[in-house]
Amino acid sequence: MSNEPHTHVSGEAEDPTSGPTWVVGLAGAILTVVVVLGVTAIYYAAERAETEHKVMSVRSQEAELRREADRAALMNEAYWEQWTDADGVLAGERTLVVPMDTARDIVKKRWGGSGDGH
């Protein structure tokens, strides 16, 4: 350290003036808020788009499998079904399982607009 006195250069000051400091600070704060709000908006827009893509616009694999099973069930022939319990004893009566198209035709023939009800 030297004991020489400090000489001031023209325009040099110990503390900066308050005006530019406030302007830079305020501009920095505004810029920070704008960046945070922008990133938040982008995040929620992406999340909404992903949710819409997953839930609303794309058929899920499970739903597609269900539709395929329903379509296959419509193509089956009518058959009798009878259930047994774990011991092999018959449980309940025999049931006729009829595909939806066949059942619809039967209902139309039986109750559909003929007027006699038979």
C-alpha cells in the first residue's frame, strides 16, 4: 500500500448517480417479470396441448381394443351359454347369447310397427 493520496480523474465519482441506477434496476425487474411470465405461458400452453393430444384427439389403445372386441362380438353367431361353479355343478339356466345385429332384427320383427304386437 502506498501512502500517496488518490488523484481523481475527471468524471470519476465514488457513487454512481441515482438516476441511471434506478433506470437499470427497474428495467431489469421488468425484464425478469416478462421472462418469467413468458416461460410460464409457454409451459402451460404446452401442457394444455399435450393434454388435448392425449385425451381428446387420440384414441387410446384400450378404447381401440374395446371397439375391436365389440365389433368382433357383433359378428358372432348366436350360441347357448351355461355357467358352472368351481365344483363343476351347473349354476343357473342356459342362456342364449345373440349378437346385437340379430337381436335388433328380432326386436324389429316382433315389436316394430306391424300393429298386432306379435
